[in-house]
Amino acid sequence: MAELILRDVRKTYGTIEVLHGIDLDIRSGEFVVFVGPSGCGKSTLLRAIAGLEEISSGTFQIDGELMNHVAPSKRGIAMVFQSYALYPHMTVFDNMAFGMKIAGMKKPEIARRVAQAAEVLQLAPYLGRYPRALSGGQRQRVAIGRAIVRDPKVFLFDEPLSNLDAALRVATRLEIAKLKQAMPGATMIYVTHDQVEAMTLADRIVVLRDGRIEQIGAPVELYRRPANLFVARFIGSPAMNVIPATITGSGAQTRLQLASGGEVALPLPTGPGMQGQPVHLGLRPEDLRLARPGEGLVRGTVSLVEQLGEVQMAYIEVEGVEGPLVAKLPGTLDLVSGQQIDLSADPATLHLFDAEEQSLRQPGRSQAPATSARS
């Protein structure tokens, strides 16, 4: 087990700064996922922790020991990369044992560690096979096993599922979840651009954008209480819908004039200084439901329906809103393109962001019902 502490960590390439003062504590035994769009700095941060990238400034500690200038091999870290990087001429056993042989470990200890890791990863029947005789998911498990046998303080995973097809991604994700359960004391850091992986695997998620941390929290916390519009749109699939609005009344309740033409009163207190200010109203696709004509929060025209069986994704063109709104509705509803529908939502699920895209409320708390009126 190991505790990691990063303070004001920065990384520059010449005059270009790609990590901008990262402050992060990772608790011993925690599974933390770095997530964000391509180019956000998540892999650079992981490589800095591994020692594969030099930290330009700031400090990085493992269990209180400064690691800035410690060689990667001396940090007690094992890393699993996107590519399996297995030796094709070696068996599964030899691939997993190779690092320990180079380190001069005795054969009985090597055999014990490989057998133990193979049992955890369900690879025992394949120890005599060569990589060419394995599936993609099995090869990735061998790469993970090669890390496990080193008995590291910290496991690092750099998008280990990105080279797998959809079915294998799901199966291997389950294997990593099982590994997490089988090794509860291990500290693990996992990088992905896939928010489904992040939500299903993480104890805590670190959302990055442009080399900065936007928010840190448990998966459900980030889903229910995003700190800003970027996190709100990134966490959740399909992405959150956003409707421009203006505050027309403030006080114990906040009244909004929506760009789509409607009005809504939220049980959110705001000061008089907010009146007339532009804001963003966020609605998650899964929180939307059909309403009676004239009684919904928004009204629009169905432009496309994706029928997925249990559910269907309805894309709705709404006047005054850029791009279609997406509603995740029961698959039993009979919706067709060109149909006009009204949509409503539980007020407790609505999100509100200011002009700077910062959250103005904490959804999910017990609140008075919102009222809406169509213009």
C-alpha cells in the first residue's frame, strides 16, 4: 500500500506548459481514475508519476519520500501500457517471469509469484501458451500479470483497454474490477478517455482539462454535483443537454426565461445582483420524460429516433437551442420523426450554471417543486 502526494506539479516542454500546478492526494489502497479529453494531460501526469517524464517543478512523494529525482525502477511502481508489449517467443509464464529473472530472483519465488498472479487473473491454464495463441483480452491480462508479480506499491494503467474491440473492452474491464477486489490494499491509478470505464472502476475520479484539475470526487458525486459545465457534459452518457436562459426573478426562488421560449422557477435562492444575468440550464437525457402538451419544460420536434430496445434516444430540435436536445426515453413509446413533443423533468435533477459555467446549485437535495409555464 502507498500514499501519493503531488503539490504544484508542473510539466513544460520548452515554453509550453502542459501541466499547470497539479495538487492531488491519492490515499493508500485507492483506485483513482484520470479522465478527460485527448490532450488534457492525463497520460503526461501518469508518466510523471512513473518517472518516465521529469517533473519541471513541484513535488511528488510516495509514503512521504520525495520521488522527483528517483529513477523509475526505484519508485516501487508497475505500469501497464496501451500496447501489450509481450515477447512473442516467450510463453505466458516466461513473459510474466522475465523481469524477476533479470533482477536475479530465485526460481522458487518466481514460480510462486507467477502462480499467484495467474490465479488472480484466471491465467493458470494458459501459462504454457505463446501470445499468438491468446485473445486480445488474455494478452492484456498477461501484461497486467507482469505488473502484479513485481509486487509494486502502485499500479499504473495507461488506457489498457483502448486497443480492444467493444466486447473485449467490457470483458477486460470486468477483469480489472475483479483484480481491484482481489487486491484491496493495492493503490491503483488508471488513465482513460472513456467515462464509462471511469464511472465503473473508480473510487474517485480526477477530471482534467488543458493540464488542470477541474474536479475530484466519487463517480456518483461528479454525476450528481458537477462543479462546472465541462464536468457536467463530460460525465454522463449521452452528454448533458444545455439550454441558455436569463434570470428574470431572484430571491428564495430563481425564475428563468429560457431561450427556448418557456419559463421555469427553481427552488434556488439567488441574490438581486443575479437578476438579468445569463445562465445555462442543464438537463440530463435520462432525466427527461414526456409531458402533456403545454405542460412541459420545453417543446420541440423529433428529428431522429435511435431505437435501442429497452430505451430509445430521441433527438429533438428546440427553437432557440443550438443543436438537438437528447432524451433517453422508454423503448415502448411510439415516437416518429417530425412529431412535436413536450418534455419535463424532476426539478431536483436540474442543474444551473452561471455565465462562467460554474455550478449555481447542488442537485439531489430535498427541495420544493419547480413550476414551469409555456409562453
